[in-house]
Amino acid sequence: MKHQWRVGEDLDFTSGEAYTAVTLNRIRIDMKLFILSLVGLGLTACGPAQDTQLERKLVAASSSDSIVDLSSIVRERWDHVCIIAAYTPPESAKQLTGVDWNGFKRAIPTSDGSNLLVFVKRPEIVRYAEVARRVDFNPRSVCTPRDSARFRPHARSAQGPGHFVLELAHS
């Protein structure tokens, strides 16, 4: 009959059974620690979500002559939206948003073809989107509170259909 080892029981390491029980318990503990480490890494790797659909939504909303209200397009909780122009140094983006986010270096566009929209709920960034300049903003490199994040669309016919400038609407 096989002996079941219990916590607190003296182990006889001369028997193969005791050695196997201890080894299996160590493997179980090591696996639990490994899994917890992976979960921990996954949670810390999570940052703000990149919105890949925002540009499409902005083009659709800009097609009408009505005001484009970002609070109705991006329903998540956010306090401010910041428009960051291409080539903006990460330090300037940090100052503009008031958030020290390591992702600025990789998220800020490095071509004139797009802008970065950053949705901030201080002290963190909750969502960001790189928006091609077929939807442009006036002014750029500015933050505006959620209740003022309303833009008036103007067609840019020189660039062809589907190109718009969203100008900050003053209430």
C-alpha cells in the first residue's frame, strides 16, 4: 500500500515515495508561481487601448454638416482629448497631456500623414488613436475637456472627397 505524505509529517528520504512526494509538491508550487508571474506580466503589459476604428467613425461623422462631438463617438470615461501632431517630442506630449506615458515614443506619428488623439482620464491615458490626415484638426497640439470636445467639419475639396478639417467649435 502506498503511503500518502501529509504536511507536518516527518519524511524518510531513504524511501523513493517520500522523495517523489516532495519533488511533485515543489513542481506544483513552481508551476503556480510561474502562472502567477505570467498573469502579473500580462496585467502590467496592458495599457491604454488603441482605437483602430476612430478614423472611420470621424469620417462618417464629418460627412454631415453637423457638429462632431467626440464624447458621443468615444463613450469610454475620459476627461480630456489631446491632439498631438506628428513629430511632437515625447516630452512635449507629456507636458501637453499631463501624463507620463512611455507609449508616446512609439505612438506619436513620425510622418506628416497622421495625428495622434489621446483620451486622458488623469492620471492615465485610457485610449489613443492614430488618425490619418484625411481627417485633420484645427488647432493641433492642443488638449480640450470632454464637454468642449466638439468640432465643426469643413470639407477640404482640394484633397478630394472624404477629406475634412475638424475645427474646434467654440460654444
